[in-house]
Amino acid sequence: MKPTSLIVRSHASFPLTDYNYNSVTITGYRGQCAKPLAPSFRNISRQYFQHEARHDFVGEAVLFAMLVIAAAVPLVSGAYAVIDLCRAFSRL
């Protein structure tokens, strides 16, 4: 024997709507994009580079130069060691 479905479907076709709805008119609306009130990203970055970035630039440039020098010292020392090794092998 086949099981019977417990779902009972009524024959209502559409949901009831709210009959008291009134559309709202917006005065001054012309169908165009509104101007954004927040500043654009370009203006934010321009203000940052004009005011805040100048204060940090000198300190960051000095720190970057120190890091470059600290990284270059072992590389130069390694290059001299390789040159000395090549000279030692060439004498054999």
C-alpha cells in the first residue's frame, strides 16, 4: 500500500495585499544619481599625502636606508669570500 501525503493544499492562488497602501511622492526627485555626501577616495588620499605622510616620510626613509645597508653588508662579505675562494682554487 502506498503512503498518503499529509500535506493538504488549498486552492488559494495569490496572497492578500494591503489595501491601505499609499504611494509616497518625493519632492525634488528627477531620476538622477544623488551626489555623495562622503568625500571621495581621491580626496581622502590627497589629504593624507598633504598632511600626514610628510611627517612620517623622513623617519621611514632613514629606517629603509638602515635596512638596505644591513642587508648589503653580508652580501658584500659573501662576494669577497667567493672571490677569495676562486683565487685559492686558481693557484692549485
